[in-house]
Amino acid sequence: MNLATWLHQSGRVRPDAPAIRFGDDLHATYGALAFRSWAIGEFLRAEHGVEPGDRIAIFVKNCPEYLELLYAVLWIGAVVVPINHKLHRREAHWIIGNAEARLVFTAGGDVFDGAEALPDGCTEIGLASEGLVRSVSQASPDGYRAPVDVADDAVAWLFYTSGTTGRPKGVMTTHRNLRMMATSYTLDVDPALPEDHVLYAAPMSHGAGLYNFQFVRVGACHVVPRSQGFDPAEIEDLAQRLGGLVFFAAPTMVKRLIAQANRSGYRGQGIRTVIYGGGPMYVADLEQALAVFGPKFVQIYGQGESPMTITAMNRAMVLGDGMPGQAARRASVGVAQSCVEVRVVDEQMRSLPPGEVGEVVVRGDTVMAGYWRNDQATADTLRDGWLCTGDLGRIDADGFLTLTDRSKDVIISGGTNIYPREVEEAIQSHPSVYEVSVIGAPHPEWGEEVVAFVVFADAGHVATEELDDWCRRQIASFKKPKRYVVVQALPKNSYGKVLKTDLREQADQKAVPSRG
Ligand code: AMP
């Protein structure tokens, strides 16, 4: 079943209901959103020859047109490739090439040229491009058709997540995966209500955008903030104007919202639900958030390879009133969502008894079909139908999972994953650098910050500002180290492997701040 069917249906059931707002201005009703999505899909097909299975990239900030583009691609059975707008255009260029995208949507249609010129057969289209605008204004309602049929296992969304090998991998997410993710949300996380206002304060290329589907299904209103990003004061304002606000927020965003509320005296009026996840939420932070906003919080634990859907804590579980071991449960990520099985296993994939720490593995209808054109990585990650998450945790006797650590050394800063290897590759390519190792150090606001340990070559000591400029030219600025620590040598074990645990301990001591 084509997931765009849900929009087609809502367009007929609730044609006049507001579908998209930019701030509090109405951008489209459900009737208009469905019609425009179909019309843009026709434009892609007629003027660009897009066929089912072709990849179409979207490299724009959150904007009111985002859902139209996304559904236009799905409507004609093509595959959407949303790219985090914060990525460097060089990184986006790599993803576009790897996905062999036919088209890429950008804000102004002028992002890729020079060294990042698009490969033959790939075209860039701006949101206000003449063809796109004409396709909507001249489309005839007589031609309006339902979304094309697609197999349940057809890829809907190619989700690029970085790998520890340094290059991003395309997670093949199918129509079935996303339908089950959306259905499980309503069973396990929170109801989706027609009167909800779903706010996109986090990038629509990731979890926040993935969670549009259940709200399109019920005909709720999607709200893109005017800031096109995360601004706590703006959220307070929108919540009070619109009411019924529901949004996904990384724990560090929740922390910033609560800090703002403590300054303004706001107490969560107009917010219905905050879905937190994507990184660890500390119990003290959760308790503070509950004290300020009340019972508005639900939690999800997922990863690109099983989007938004491994475990969850609904409102009652987060509150935990009357439940045994309430404090321990608040530190957990909840119980398996209804469409998946979750186990904690040893290296031989044997289930461990309650309380023992091992790798978290998942099986079920939300688990990806595999990595795009990367059979080796797929085989390493999907074992006998089980997705190996790379996360370590333990499950208690009642089924609550607590994550203890990440087996991969992913740094999560401000809710965004940063892969050390990618940063290391960038720094290592500087001629004066002999060795480098990158780790995450705890940071009160961002969760973690990137710290680089650098050993210079004998002849080549340069200022860390120069390394910072070097990074700026190669990787997105949010991935750049916030601190550089210059050392004589990196600590290593007898196999020559760098001991990152030792570096984490050192990170708090010898520090030279970067220019930011
Ligand atoms: P991504 O694939 O970018 O969505 O990152 C997924 C990773 O984020 C997971 O494998 C976990 O390590 C981490 N993560 C996601 N949700 C949670 C959560 N609720 N609590 C702690 N860590 C989480």
C-alpha cells in the first residue's frame, strides 16, 4: 500500500481542514495539500520523466512546502531522500551521488555548482522554480488521481545516517516500515488527534518529519515555525495561540524549553504532548520538565534502521505514579513497541537474563529492508532477521529497557549524531597532523560536545584556529570540534588501538577552546 493513500483519504474526508500552517498563517487545507502533492508528482513524471523507484532528494530547511514535496514523490511511487539541511553541501552532494538521485529540491535552485556540480542525469529544482509553480497553478482537477500502487516492501524513504566507517549509509525504509511506525505510535506512544497542531521544531528530514504520517492520517494540522527551526520563545507563543501542540524534541531541546519557561513564567499552556528521544534524558531533567509543564511527556527510542520504533514510554509510564520502581523506570526507555520484539543479547545472539547488559537487538515490521547498495553493512547489521542496534542496555523483569552505553562511539550533541571517524578524517587530512582522535565530552546544554585530541607532526605545529578553518571547509559546522587538546601521543593498548576511554577522562582537563 502506498503511504500517500493516507493523504489522499484525508483530502477527501476533511478537504477544508487546515493541513499546513507557516507560523499561524494557513498555507494549505487538506484538499489543497493532497491536490498539490498530486500535481507536483505529475510535474515530476511529465517534465522530468521520474518513474517509480527513482530517488528524489530534498535538501531544504523545514518549510511549509516540505510535506507537499515529500508526498508528491511518494504519490508517484518514487523514493524520497530527505537530507539534513545542516549538512555541508559537499556532504549533501555525496549523498545525492550515492543515492543516484534524479532530482534534488533546494530552496533557491542554486546550491550545487563548481566542485559540487551535480552528476549527469541529476537536476536541481528551486522551490519557486517556474515549472514547479506552473505545475500547481495550471493543474486541472479533472486529472486528479489516487496515488499509484506500490508494493508494501517498496522503498519509500532513503534515510541517510552516518556510519562509523565515516561515510553515510542509506537506510532503505519501506512503505510497510513507515505505516507500522505510524500505527505503533498511536498504540504505544500517544493518540494522534484531528485537533492537534503538530509542530516541526526539529529537522523534517529526520524523526520529526517521519512522524508526520499518523497526523496526516487523522487530518491534524502541521505547523512549520516561522524561524524554521527551534526557538523556545516562539514555541511558547505558538502553543498559546494555536493550542493542542504536539512535537518531537531531543532531550537537550526539552532542557532549553524548560530553561526558557523558567525565565518567562510559562507553564506549558497549549502544549498537549512533547515526544522526547534521540538521546539520553537524565532523570533530574525529566523531573524538572514534569514539574514545570506537567504530564505532557512521552518517550520514544528508535534509530534510523527501525525509525522511531524500538521502545516507548507513554504518558502514564513517564509519570509512573503508583508503579513499582518508578525512579528506575524514568531512567529507562520504556517497553518494546507493539510491532517489534526487543532482546538484549550476548555476542552469540543469545538472550541475556533480566538485568544483564548486552547489545539491544530488534525484529519486526519497522526494521529496515537493508542499507542501500551496501550488502556488507546490511549483513553486519541484520542477523537472522534481527537488527543489531549497536546500543548496550539491560531489560528488567517487567520488560523495561535501560540503555547503558553506546557500543559505537557516536557523539550526540544537541540531539544530532556526530560520528567521530568523519571528523577524524577531516582533521587527519591536514598536512601538519600526525594523529587525531575525536571523542564526546559531557556538556550541560548540548548533552555532549566534540573534543579532538591532536598529535602534530614533528615539523608541523599549527594554531588550532587553522585546524578549525580546515574543518569548516570540509564538514558541517555542528560537527567541528568545540575543543582541541594538543598532546604528544595518543594512549593506545597493546594492539595499537587508541584508548578513547582514557581520552574521555583527559578531556575535562587539558583544553584549548576553538573559536566556535
Ligand atoms: P539515529 O539513527 O540518528 O536516530 O540515532 C539513533 C541512536 O540514538 C540510537 O541508536 C541510540 O543510541 C540513541 N537514542 C535514540 N533514542 C534514544 C532514547 N530515547 N534514549 C537514549 N538514546 C537514544
